[in-house]
Amino acid sequence: MEAMEAILTTRAMRRYSDAPVADDLVMQCLEAAQQAPSGGNVQPQQYVVVRSPEVRNALSEIYRKAFDRYERCLPEPVFRSDTDRASYERTRKASQDLARTIGDVPVHVLFLQPIIPWGFRDEEGVVDIGRLDGSVFPAVQNFCIAARSLGLGTAFTTVIRVYQREALEVIGADPDRFEIAAHIPLGYATGNFGRAPRKDVRRSIHLDRYGTRPTLD
């Protein structure tokens, strides 16, 4: 598969079969993750690969509890069209399905980010070099794209952070040393890959100065 096709068709897949995922495929995804851009080449992320049904089920209980709390906080959406409403309802139903079945997905990968001081100060004050998670999320995306190229589905989820301390304890990580940057289910998706609905990129482009737009025709 060509790189652009993998990038453009890597969308959140929320329904999976229970078919096992070979170790070498997981390793290829992790190797891709490790090659992602990293500020100062610090490579701060740690990967926890969960295959054990016992641990997956424990994580799934936390995930469901977190998702239920998150869903109760969602505002009532306003739709510009029936098409937008239908798209939202499909996505929400798929998200609910994932919350219900995530324990059955054969592999979970948790990307851990260390809780460490980041940045510097000098006589002028704070030297802002960006956030540490700016060196973690590229690894997550590389992982997801690599999975897509191998015919595997993923979903970039963070809702488990609602009960992050519990989840970290389940996987044996110190909640005072790490946070969860992402929780990725990995498996053979039962849905169709393809482009996710996105607004026209030209609506987010500015030429030389903010507010100078390219033409949209």
C-alpha cells in the first residue's frame, strides 16, 4: 500500500473481529511508532502491549465507566443538515459499540508519557519549546498508519484518562510517574476503511499571513 493511501484512509475503526493479531505485525507497528519525529530525539513514550484477556477485561471495565461519564457530559449538538445529524449519530453509535466490546479487541496498546519537567528558563523567563506530548502523538499516528498498511484497524482513544490512575495500576505503571497519552485498540476491523469526513482543508489554510485564504473554487 502506498503511503498516501494509508494516511488518507486511516480512520477510527470501532468494530472488530476476534481474530488474533500476529506478534510480528504488532512489532512492525511499534517499530513505525519508534521512528516518529521526536523533539530533541528524547523519545519519551513507553508502550504497554496488552494481550491478556484478564488485563483487557479490566481495562475495558474502566473504559466503559469512563465513556459513560464522558457521554453524560456531552452537550446537545446542533446540526446544520440532516447529513450532519446522520454522520454524528453513526459515529456516536460506533463509539458506544466500541465501549461495549473493547475488551474483546485482541490487542490494546497504551502509550505512556512520563511526568517529567519539560522546558527551560533563562534570564528572560520561560523558554517555551513546546509540549512533551508533541513528541508522543506522532508515534501514535505512525502506529495507526502502519496498522492500516498491514490491514489492521485502530482507534485513537483517550477517554480512559477519566480514570487514568486506575488504568495505570491495572497495567502496573506508577501513576505518579506516567500518564496515558493514548489507548489504542488493535485488530481486524469489520467495517470499511476509507476517508473520514473532514472539512475542506483549504478552509484551514492561510497564505503568508493569517486571514489570507486560498480560493475555494
